[in-house]
Amino acid sequence: MAANFDKILKTAVSKIFDTIDSVTTLVTYVRSVPGAYNAATDVVTKTDTQYPNIKALRTKIVEDDADWLISNTKMQKLYIPYNALPFTATDDDYVLIGGIKWNVHKIREVPGESVHILYVREP
């Protein structure tokens, strides 16, 4: 029963994002997976996988979000339907918005995993 409710909720959120299409932004989500450590170069390899044309709702950071805010940085919050990115986001990942890289710094969990709430900042 719970699995069915989760599926219904995820589908509903995706439909809402389709409905509010005029206020969403298309972003490229980049999943960055750390690989092996190379002792000779002192570098950890990474494999980046791009997910282009993801609908995201961009919002400003509000006062309640400011407990971990880094001053003098450009930050924003992104809402992305789980069905658009059906995996768990990590803080190794980043988002390209208009060709500009925004690092994922915080991820807020949502019951039912219907939407990703990502706090991103420009490096």
C-alpha cells in the first residue's frame, strides 16, 4: 500500500511541475561519482554523468535556511521532481544553470521522496 502511495505522490508532483512549466527552469544535473585514488598523482578520479533538460523550480534562500549559510556567496534552492532524477542526490553532484556550475551543498529529505530539495551555491 505504501509503495503505491509513493508512486501516486511522485506522479502528482511531476504533473504539478508540468502544470507550472512557465515558472520552471531547465537545468542539467550532473551526478559526480568518486572513483579510485591515484597515489602517484594524489588525485581521486570522478565519473560525471549528465542529465540534461531537468525541470527545476528555483527559489531564494529564506531566513529559516540561513543556519548554515556561507556569507558572500550566491545561493539558491532548487526543487526537482523525483521522477526526473530517480536516485538520491549527493553533495558531490552539481547543477548547470545557464552554463554556470552550482555545487550541491545541502539536501533536504522529503517524506515519500516525491521531490528533491537541493541547496546550491556558485563556487
